[in-house]
Amino acid sequence: MIIEFDGYWIWLLKKEQPNYEITGKYLFFSEDKNKLIELAKNEIVNHSFHQAKVNESTIDRNKEHVLCLYYKDDSRSNELATRNEQEYKVKFRYWKSDEDTRKGKYSKEFLGNLSEENKEFFTKEN
């Protein structure tokens, strides 16, 4: 596994490339960043995922870190929900498409804890 840091995100990458096109991610939240990193490692090593990222630090009044576990579609939601319930026990918000991210679609909870400047940054369409 390759672990890289880009200044904001801690990236966890399987050495081989996926044989599918990534179109979105499953979202997990916790105040414990290391718990999310361990979750990502387990999913990549043992459950056929290929890449994930966890934010190094939180923004404004948000206290939780986010794990983005990338995949081709939302077909593994039930499997991940079950594993989360049995093993990880963190907040699991299911699937978010990359298209929704590009359109600036974020939860009210996340946006409500941002400064006006950061809210504008996250909600502008890319």
C-alpha cells in the first residue's frame, strides 16, 4: 500500500490500479482520524478497494474527519454498512458521486460549521 500526503489529504492507495472507473466514494466520519485510516487500510487490503483519503485536519467548527473510500458505484453500500455496524462503529453516510462533489453538494451539517468564506469555496461548482 502506498500512503501519500498532499498537504491536506492523507491518500491510501493500492499498488495496482483498479480495473473499473471510479465515479464516487463512500463517506465515513469520526473525530478519530487514525480510526478512519485503519478502516481505509482494512478495506483496501481485505475488501478489494483501491484508494481512499482522510483529511489531516478539520475545518472551522467541524470536529470530524472524513474518509472518502472510492469506488465505481454504490453497489457495496449494504456490505459497508454491515461491516461498519459490526466492526468500525463510525458515522457512515453511504455514497456520494464525484459529480455531486463537483457541483458543491455537501451536507447541511458540514456547511453549517463553516465560515462564510469556506462555505463559498465548497459550494462553488468546479
